[in-house]
Amino acid sequence: MKISDKFSTVYGDYYRDQQVLRKREISGRQTISHLLSILPKKIFDSLLDVGAGDGSVLSEIEKTGLAKNLYAVEISQSGCETIASRELKSLRSVKQFDGYRIQDENNVYELGLAIHVLEHVEHERAFLSEISRVAQFLYMEVPLELTLSVNKAIKTGGIYGHINFYTPETFVNLLETANLKVINFKVFSNTLEYECFIGGKIKGSIKWFIRKLFLYIAPHKAPFFITYMGGAFCTKKESDTV
């Protein structure tokens, strides 16, 4: 099993676009705030970023000292090249992979990440099975786009290879039916910096305020009306010690 040629083409030169790189730098800072809020307060010995993109998340992780040793696998050559060019001091290896097979032994990493990857994956449970094979603990994050406006999300997300759409419940169900135990799950809003980058200062500020307020007032109903992000810290069901 490997990623289809269609999606390989979509991502092939994706990380050579400077606008994409700027967006991912901002989203990397956003992601690290999510990680720090949901992961246990510890330093992980080894961390594998699966679908690491351009390495923006890894760069932020190195700044925080969340893990001693960083590793990356990525499907696109442009992504691997960009990660390597960062010359991160704690990065031990960058490998290109086929989207499903990670060339490592079982449980070799303490923590595995897949940040905004699952929404692109054709065979989600096979993907999760492979990550959980090589990592003891996992952090998964996806956009929660299965809202009342899902038709719009399908049209806009299709450009970027989004083929799976989630609610908080369907996301957690996916993880649990992939033999994972969800230790902690949270719904996140975009940061003000991200919203302003996407929509401009005025429109972005308004959208940020509305998202934050609605999530605060109605945390269970908000994701059915507005797109948020879901983050889950997991372990394999046969292992639940952090």
C-alpha cells in the first residue's frame, strides 16, 4: 500500500511555495501551543513527526525542548529538502516515505505526531496502525470540518487534498477503532495570528473573536456550526502508562 499517484503529484512541489511556507510557520506556532496544553508535562526522549511537511512544527518543538531527539518522515521531496535545510540541532534523520510504511522497528519512538495529516489519508486506519507500531504514544490533530457548511469545506479543502471530514465524535471514534486509547482530547480555535494571516487584520480579528466566544459559550455545539481543530493524545490500548 502506498499513497496514490494523484496525491503524490499534489504534494510534490507544495513546500517550495513561499506563501505556503509562511502559512505553515504560523500554523507551527499554533500547533506547539496545542501540544503544550494537552501533552503530559515531560520531556520526551524521541519524537517522530509523520507527514512533517516543511518542518515548521519540528522547528517550534526544538525551541521548546519538548523532545531530545527529533525524527521526520514526509512523502514529498520538497518537504524533505526544506526540513533538512533548517539544520535543526536535535533532528537526527529526515526520510521520504510512501505514506504508509515507516522503515523502523516497533516502539522505537516515544512520541509520534501527525499534525493535519489524517484529513489527507486514503486509508486512515492503516496509517494509524503504522504510526502506533513505531511509537508508544501519539498526538493526532485534524480540522473539524464536518459542520453544517461541510459542502463548502469539501470544495475548498479538495484543492489541498482534504478527503476526510470529521466531527469531534467521528475523530475520536476513528482513533478508538484503530486500537488506540484517547487519554486527552481538546477542541481548539485558530490563533489570532493565524486568522489575521488568512483573512486580514479586521476580518481575521472578528472571526477569531467569534470562534473563541462560541466555543466558550457552547463547547459541545460550536463544532457543528464552525470549523475548529481537534487534538488527541493517545496510546495503544494495551499500554496506558505515561
